Amino acid sequence: MKTIRRLIHGEIITAVGFVALGFLALFVFFDIVDQLQALNRLASSGYQFKHALMYVGLLIPGHLYELLPLSVLIGSIFVMARFAQSSEFTILRTGGLGPWRALGSLFKLGLVFVALTFFVGDYVAPVANRKAQLLKAQFQGLITIGQTGAWLKEKQQDLNFAVNVGAMSSDGQLTQIRIHAFSADGRLKYMASAPSARIGNGEWLLSNAEQRDYQLGSPSASHIDIQRIPALHWPTEISTEMVAAALLSPDRMQTIGLFQYMNHLVANGQNAQRYEIEFWRKVFYPLSCLVMLSLALPFAYLHFRSGHITGYVFGGVMAGISFYLLNNVFGYMGNLNNWQPWLTSAAPALIYSAISLATFGWLVLRQ
């Protein structure tokens, strides 16, 4: 059984590796073409071709994370179909490789792909994507989401804070800071603004800040005190990761970072639906490798004629693409319709698992 397992696992790993390399080469080509425009636009800032290649290289782990389940499906379908076409799998079946044993053997290999996908998506890709954005920001200027910037909220004892960050530089410095402090009854207590700020340990250091204290009373007694503070220390639990999460796409964050930011939003009364969906998607997405392997196994029980294997492999490619599209569609629909986040993220995998098990039962167990 070890020899059979080594044969199947070795063939699938080789095929998946070739498929992944092919897709990555295609994505790298598209990224390089896209960076040719940036070379012209940022030439005055010193952006050169070597910087473009570094930027494209840092995007590769993110592409690999997205492509691994699809590569697992295509590679495993090709191997299973080739085994069926050459009657190798028929020989393995006569040697005692039953359906459930074959499925169990593929699931053991699938756990390796699950671990690899999780490692790349949770440790390698977020770090690489962050460095890519910071590299681009060195020549492009700042990381921002538009003229309005990013808004964050925090509650401290009897005060509620609404914080606006215009942008973040490549070295982590914040620009265009505005901090609004509200009392429990919703009255504006003070507003602090600064052209730049640094995030320290449990506080923000605002440089050249201006603080306006609103003393509200009767119309004749109300007034505003304005102070100029060279270095204003504002205690807060809002970290660099939380600001980056507000400025960058949540799919570029680590799972633990998403979880912390999600809890921060919930604790401060903000809508965390988008980040909850992304959190559960990062939990369930690596498990889709198991779904892909279960979809590939029935191809080993088909009877091929010469030349017909290409059509089945093409069908597997379409199935993988449809899974990827369905995964994104469910994310958008769940966010718009306020569906349960974990169910929204798990639904595509559950649907394709049901399809694969139904196919496995009809095509394999009835033979």
C-alpha cells in the first residue's frame, strides 16, 4: 500500500507543481505588462525596471495562494484520468485499492496541500503583499483609499473617538490625522488634528498638533479653546495593523490580524460583516484542496478512449474556475444581504463537496 500511495502522491504532486508554475508564469507576465505603465508614470520618482521586478516577485505568494486549490484540481484530474486511460488504476483496483481506501489516500495528500495553502496564505502572502505595497509607496507617495481616507472608531471609558487617517507612508508614518472625541451623550468634546503621526506602544504621537476644546453651555458662555501642541500623546489601542487593515484590502491580512480587527470593530459598534466573511473565507479556503481532490477521484473510474482525456481535463478546469467565481460571488452576496459570515464562506465548499460525493457514490460505488 505504501508503494501505491507513493506512486499516486508523487504523480499528483508533480502535476500540481507544473500546473501551478504554468499559472504563475502567466500571472507574472500580466503583472510585468501592467508595471510597464507604472514605469512611465513613476519614472521621475526613480521607479526602475528592477523595482518593478521586485514588486511583481512580491505578488507571487498571493497568486500562489489563490491558485493552489485550482492547481490541485487540474493536476489531480490529469493524473487520475491518465491512470484510467492507461488502465493503471484498474490494475490498482484489482490489487486491493478500494474506493474508500483511494479516497482516504487522496485526503492524506490533501492535508499536505491544506497546510501548504494555509501557510502561504497566512504567513508568506500577507508579508509579501505588505512589502509590495510599501515598495510601491516609496515611489508612488502614500498608501490611501481616496480623498476621504480611512475611518476608525474606539471607545475609551466615557468617551467615543472617531479617527480619520488620510494615508500611510512607506515607513509606517500616518498623515492627515483627525481625532474627534465625543461624550456619552454624543456631544463633541474636542478635536485634534495633525499633519503626521507615529504609532507607538499603546499611543499615537501627533506632531505639530492642533487641539480644539469645545466648551458648550449657554449661547453666551460657549467658546472654543485652541491649543498648538508640538508633540501630542494620544493613548489608544489602534495599532499599525488596524490602520493598514482600513487602508488595504482585508484579504491581504493574516487570520489572527483579521480576527483582532474584527473584534475591534464589533467592540466599537461598527459593521464587521466584510471582515467576518473574509476571516471565515481564510479559514475555509485551504480546506477546498480536499474538495478538489474528492472531485478528481471519480475521473479514475471513467473509461477513456484515445484522445478523450483532454476534454475531461478541460471540464475540470471549468469546474475549478466556477468554484473560484462562486466563492467570490457568495462573498459579495453575503456582504450585501447580511448573511451569516461562516455559512457564506463555507457554502461554495459545501456545494462542491456534495457534488463530488454524489458523483463518487453514483460513478464509483455502483460499479
